[in-house]
Amino acid sequence: MIKFKRFRYILLTSILTIGILEITTAKAFADTLTTSTYTVKSGDSLSVIAQEHGESLNDLMKANNKWNDLIFVGQILNVSTKSNPNTQKAVQNEGSAYLKNQVEQEEIRNSIEVTSNPILEYASNFLGVPYVWGGTSPVGFDCSGFTQYVFLHFGVTLPRVSQDQQNVGELISRANLQPGDLVFFGTPAHHVGIYVGNDKMIDAPHTGAVIRIQSLNSDFTYGRRIRLKKVESNTILRKSMC
């Protein structure tokens, strides 16, 4: 099992690397097709403008339907933006950051899966599911919809919203947190996640994000330990606020 997960990790890294290269190439190519305008200033010439924008004099003339090099102050020319030397580097950095994040998430996921904690093993299946306000199913979760869905899988029915979930189970301090405990933020709670260890949690963070593993927020309040009852299939519950 561990060998298989290591193989999956290597495979994921390779696929993501190829994907990033494709994204980088596509964005860089798209950048070469982007044009903008330039207003001629005193002392300008077509050859100088072409050089400054990294294109040939012939291409600049074609882009402006010109058959000679005469220009005048205030004239607006179409110029290429492909000369931007930082564009591809910026895209590559963006891709590298994305790749690093995905690899880190996979490493954490692997560490969860080799544990004997059933809550985390089940919760990790939903990494990457988008945050949806009021969401209570794998189509999209909000924070408490996610925790409710996970625990219902084990026969535990939690209240729908985080401020009510905050009153269920055994109160746990930060120093005594164990993987699988619920972690709450604010009083009354405005957010909830599931503790995975090492000051990290798996949660549905906010609009525009996906279920992921991240550090506990600074406004962590306390944890709650829920005793599992049984394993059973869960159902999609009504939608409400987080």
C-alpha cells in the first residue's frame, strides 16, 4: 500500500510538472499575440519604437498598415507586448508555486491515509472539492456542511452550523488536540474544521477556495472530540449558512 502511494505521489508530480509546462507555454504564446497601443512622442521613430517593443520594423509597419516610416507626434500605433521579458518568468513562478502547493497537499494526504484514523481517511477523499456557501454535499461544501457530512458517514449527526456544532462533544484544549477532533474559530464559532495533527486542519475555507489542509487560524478557540458510533452511508442534507 505504501509503495503504491509513493508511486502515486511520483506520478502526480510528473503530471503536474507537465501540466505546468503546458500552461506556461500556452500563456507565453498568448502573450505574444497580445497587442496594445503606443502614442508617438517627440523624437520617436518607427525603428526606435519597434526596438523598444521587441518587434521588427516590418512587423510594426504591417500592424499599422503603413508603407513608409513617417509618423507624427500624437499618432496612436498598434504595438506588440510580446517583448515583456518578465511575462514568462512570472507565469513559470506561478506554475511552480501551484505545483509546490499540490505536492505538499499530496504529501499531507499520504500521511493521513497511512494512519488508522477513519475520520481523516474519509475526509481526505474530498480534498479539492470547491467551497460553496450553504453546501452540504460533495458537489460543494461550506465549513460546517463538510464536517457534518463527514461525521454523518460514521453515524454521528452534528448540528448544521458551526456555532451549534461548537457545543457538541468533549471540550478539548489546543495542547490536547488529536487527529479527528473538530476545531473551532471564534465565539460563537464562525468556522470549523477537522484537526489532522501538527497544528493543521482539513476544512472548507471560504468562497473561491477548495477543501484543503492548512494551518490553524490565529483565532482558534478550542476543539471538540466526537465519539464515533458506526459507519454508514451518508445522505445529502438541507442547505444552510456556514
